[in-house]
Amino acid sequence: MLKYFENMISIIESSRKLTFYGAALALIFVIQSAYWWIYGFAEKLTRDQVSICWPFFQSCSGFRFLNSFEYKIFFFSLALLGMTTSVLFLIKKIKKAVLLLLVSEIISVLFILLDYRLRLNQNIMILFVILIYLFALNKQQLLKIVIILFYFFAGLLKLNPEWLSGEAIYGTLWLVPNEFKSLAAKYVVFLELFLIWFLLLSKRFKIVVLIHLFLFHIASLGVVGFYYPVLMLLILSIFILDIFDEDKNVRFLSFDFIGVFILSVLTLFNTAPHFLGHDNALTGESRILSFHMFDAITTCNSNAVIHYIDKPQEKIDLYMPNVVRIRCDPVVFLSRARQLCLLNASNTHFFDLDWVLETKKKSDKNTSFKTIVDIKNFCSQNIKYSLFFKNDWIRNH
């Protein structure tokens, strides 16, 4: 095992491009920390705030030990760690830099597990890029392929009426007049499904595609904010470095078991939702570990009706403000309903609760809400959530 990691380090040390790319990847943690700080996660993740737990880690609230000031110290420390790691790559202290890059990603993942609202597509991309960078033998080619797959899988999700009509694009696109929103949506699909593969061709094609991607991410700033565009600039820097320092001796797609395994896992995560046979934009099933792009904007109502033994029932609205991609995700309300069960566990007047979730797409203006979840006596049923397969308690639509 030690020999394997020494080999990984020597591969990076022998490539000026991989060294500079490591410095770029380390800066991701600066951007990530800034996002968490700016969007108020120091306040959202304190013990006294409502937690939204991952379905496989329902005890997440018990691991919230820090107050808001301490979280800010944590964000600052992670950003400082990222900057230090980047400098170590630039001054050729590769062993220390690689170790700190791995430590930074482990810390980041552990923090993300504290709340499901931290699951962003960006964080999934960071994980897979760093896994390839640190553990794959054929790093340069597999890094390019994994990045192309990010865009390709995002493009597949956009092959639906909501996206192609422009309905799924909320916010204001920079550089694009509102009347051209539908045309811009179709262009993005063409870019992500077809044009993106030209990054594997000659330097001239790379430059053309990178210009398209740069304009695409600039235009998206008014919709997604700064985190995603800046992150993608850092991740795409492998192609920019390739333009100025193309390695002629790198064999294309030489076999690499670990690298191929990582790509296979990414592919499994992002193809599984297409085989469940229902509308994943409404149910959110199998998307926890896959990309959850702008395929449709949903709106929903979710409530719990609490039944008491000796007093009238109580209806509680479970909805809470959230990012568009997960604000109607059953995982969010599953966590909220479970928390109500825990809160009432010692209440001698409590009997059980019923949980209902109704959802519809914003584009379905003339249709009624569809019942996604309707569970009677929720607390006594010990509902489980399957990451990859159909959940019997989520209704098909």
C-alpha cells in the first residue's frame, strides 16, 4: 500500500501539469469555505437549529458541537489549509501537499454529512475529481473524462420539456436577454451532450469548447451564484494547462483499475435514476449521490398531522426554505417527520403522526398537486430510504 502511494506521488512530481492542477484543486476548499460562510451555514448548523439529516445518517444533529462563531473559525481554517496546500504544490513539496489535499477532502466530506442541505452537485464533483487525482494511475486522461462526464450527465437530465422551454431556469441569465432563454437552454444541452467531447481532440478544439464553457458559466452567475462557476473554472484548468503544456508521452486510456472503478461508480450513480420508471424530478429518488441539475422547478406542500391520545390532533407545516434542487425532496421531509417522532417520544399524550407530501412542477400550471407520500402512523413504521432502488412508500408518477 505504501509503495502504491509513493507511486501516486511520483506521478504527480514528474508532471508539471499535475503539479499546477493540484494547486488549483487545493483552492477549491477556499471557495467552498467562502460559500458556506456567505450562505449562513455557521448559523444553520448550530445545535438549536432544525437539522435535515441524510437518510443514512439520521443522528446528524447529535454531532453539532460548534456555535456559529466556532463554525466560522472552522471555515477560515479550512480555507487556510487549502491555500497552504496550494502553495506547497507550487513550491514542489508534493508529499506534504498530497497529504493535506486528502485531509482537506476528508474534513469537507465529514462536514457535509452534518446536513443534507450541503449535498450540492459541486461537492459531488469535487469528491470524484480529487479521487481520480489522488488514486488513479492514468490521472491526466481520466481527469479529462470525468469532467466531460459531469457535463454529459447534466445534459441528459435536461432532455425534458421544462428545461428545453426555459421554464427550469430560475433567476436572471447574464449576457442573455430573457426572450432568448429557451434558445439558451437548448444551446446548453447541445454543449453538454455533444460539444463537450471535443475537449478530447486537438488544441484548437479545446480552445473553442473552453470559450463556450466560459460564456456558459458567466451567464449562469445570475442563476447559481459564484460557487459553481468558480469551482468549474478550477476543475477545467486541466484543459487550460493542456493547451500550454501538452504531454505527448501520455497514453490515452491505458488501463487503470482504480480509475475505471471510480468512473464506473460515477456512471452508476447518474444512470440509476433513469431506470426507476417514474418522474425523478418529483420523487427525487436515487438522486442523493447523483447530479441533481435544473431539470424542473417544483413546488410542494408537506405537513404532519399529530394524533394525541387525549386531546385534538395538531397539523404542522413541514416546509422550510431551501435551495431549489431539494426544497421538495422527500428526504428533507422524511428527516423533518423523524425529528417530530423523536421530539414526542417521551410525550405520554402522543399517539402517532401522519405525513403527507404533495408536489407538482412549476410548469404544470393547470394541474393539481400529486401526492408523493401519504403515510399513516409514520412513527410506528420505521420507514427506510433506499439510495438506489424504488422506495415502496414513495408513489409513482
